[in-house]
Amino acid sequence: MLTVVAILFFLFLAIGIPVAFALGLSTVPVFLVGDYMPLTVAMQRMYGATQSFPLLAVPFFILAGNLMNATGITDRLLVFARLLTGWMAGGLAQVSIVLSALMGGISGSAVADAAMESRLLGPAMERRGYARGFTASVIAFSSVITATIPPSIGLILFGFISEVSIGRLLLGGVVPGILMTAVLMAVTSVAARRMGYQPELAEKPRFRELAASFVDCIWALIFPVLLLVGFRFGLFTATEAGAVVVVYALAVGVLIYRELTWAKLIEAMRDSIFDIGMVMLIIVMAAVLGHALTVEQAPGAITGFLAGLPGDRYVTLFAVLAIVFVAGTVMEATVNVLLVTPLVLPALVHVGFDPVHMGVVMIILVSVGGNTPPVGVIMYTVCGILRCDFGEFVRWSWPYVAAMVALIAAMALVPEIVLFLPNLFF
């Protein structure tokens, strides 16, 4: 039965049906064959998937991100990022990477960040003579930083579905996000020098300019700090933090920057409704398929198989990471978090790995998978906006893939990279 479901799911993906509907349609056989799953059970699972307090963090953070974009914070962060890195080789490409790191504390979505930067920086990079494949690769891979630094929508969903502390997961994404920024900037610097791409700024900015820009966007920069302090002292849970951030974004837009008009507020609410609807539809459809997998005892079977692999626990670790990476190349990150990670995480916990450590590593890995063929959602988004040929994207992206795989391997082998802040604060 599960083989039929899997075949149908990938078949529907191949013919271009949206992921949420592919999930729903692929479960049809479980209703038609015998008494395997009555329709009432499916309805109950769909309804039950939405009745979760931790899951409220997702719509809250999505709304907060759209509100902060409407207040002009993104424009201020762009100016600050340009001053920080515009004097380096390949200046605009470096700006894109730093902007993604700064946006990590706002949007929490790799696809949203990639789309925004493609429209914001893509045309300017093309006018400077940057190759489209290079431009698309930099923007696409830098968006993975946004999906790692809190508030990460992927980490929130992982904590919800795997019953792992969301606060510890969000803190665990901070150091990897910073390391990712440094690694991507190093790769970009080498590529830019080789191609002869000039800096965006003629000279390094003066301290006074940097200080003025820093003060101008201080309300965006202190937002992640407020999250960390709140988690550390138990002022709020991850869900409550989402509500706090919505109020914070409204206060910044209305009282400080005074750029949040009624028109912008309505637009932000409309964009949030579309984003939340898309995510929630995937969640409720995945709940039905997840129930079918549980009834068939798929998690236990997979755990037994992986735990029985010859060699030490690192053989199991890299086998799981290989499965997650391959899944990331053919499925959207949200679906991977909801379907694949619950199946393989028990095997890693069984052989002694910390679920917070593995959660952060797997979320980064499935986000990287969004930049690889055949079904890389981030890749398609960036290439579609920039009108970049997929072959050219792949040709330019391999150094970034290699660098990210090496960094993920280091994080997998050295748990302290991920667990340093969670263990320090909790």
C-alpha cells in the first residue's frame, strides 16, 4: 500500500501538481482498499494537525516578517549591508549574503528571502556585469542562512512535528548561520576575484557612516537579541514570541519609522494570508499521509534498518543525511520536515545523537536541497525571476554546494557547533 502511495506522490509531482494536492491525492488508495482508513479518520487527522499551540508560532512569524518588510526595515538593512561589504570584491554579491543573514531575524523563510533578493539585487548585479548563473547561485545559497537563523519556520515545524524544544532549536541555528555567512562570503570572494568583479564601493566606508546606518536599522538588529533573551529567561515560549514580535513590528512601523500606512498593513495581511494558507494546507495534507505511515509502522521499520547498519553510529548518521539530502532535491523543505525527518530522526536518537543537533543539521540540509535539481524550489524561484538557465545555475553553483556539504559534515561531526548556545542558555 505504501509503495503505491509513494509512486503516486512522485507521479503527481512529476506532472506539476502542487505539493499539497500531491500529498492529498496520493493518499486516495488508503480510502479505496478495504477498511484501511475511513474518511472520518482522515478528516480528524487534518483537523487535529491544526490544533497545536506550538504551531501558532508559524503564522505569527510569517505575519511579523511581512509587517517588518512593510515598515521599511528591509531597505535600511540593505543600506547597512552595502556599507559593510560593498567595498569587497564582488560587492553586490557580498551584500546579498550579509542581507540574508540580517533578514534571518525577520522572515525565517528561505524561499521568501530568495524571491525578495532576486527582485531587489538581481537586476543591479546583472547591470554590473555579473553572470546570471553567478548571481542566481549567490542569492539562492545565501537564502539558506535565512532559513537557519531564528526565527526559522523550518525549525519551528521540526520542533512541532518531532516534539523537540523549539527554543533550543532556534538557538541552535545561530552559530551555524554565522558560520554559513562566513563560508559563503569566502567562496564568493574567490569566485569574484577570478572573474574580475569589482567592488560596489570605491573605498571602505567611514566609521561615522557605518554608525549612522547601524542606528537607523537598530530596531531590526535587536529583534533576534530580544528572542534570545526571552528564551533564556523564560519570558515567553516560541509561540508567545511570535505574538510578541507581531506587536513589536506594529510598534516599530507606527511609532518609530512611521511608514506603516493602512495600505501597507492591508497588503502585509494579504501576503500573510496567502503564505499561511500555503503552509497550513501542506501541513494538514501531510498529517493524513503521516498517519498512514505510522499505522504501517514505517518509523519503526526504518529505525530498525538504519540502526542495524554495520559499523559505528556515524555510518547511521551519514546514511540518514544522505537520505535527507536526496529527499531535499525532489521535495519542498516543508514536506521534508513533516514527512521525512520524523521517519529518520528516531534512528539517530536511538544511536545516541541529540535531536536538537540533528534537527538543525537536517533543516540546513533540506534547505540546501532546495537549490539542487530536479525539484529545487529555491532554484526554480530564483532562476524564474532572473530568467537564468538551469544549466548555467548548476555550472556556477557547484562550489557553493561543495562548501555547504563540507560545513554540514563539520556540524554533524562536531555537535558543539550547534549545541553551544542551547546548552549555554538552557
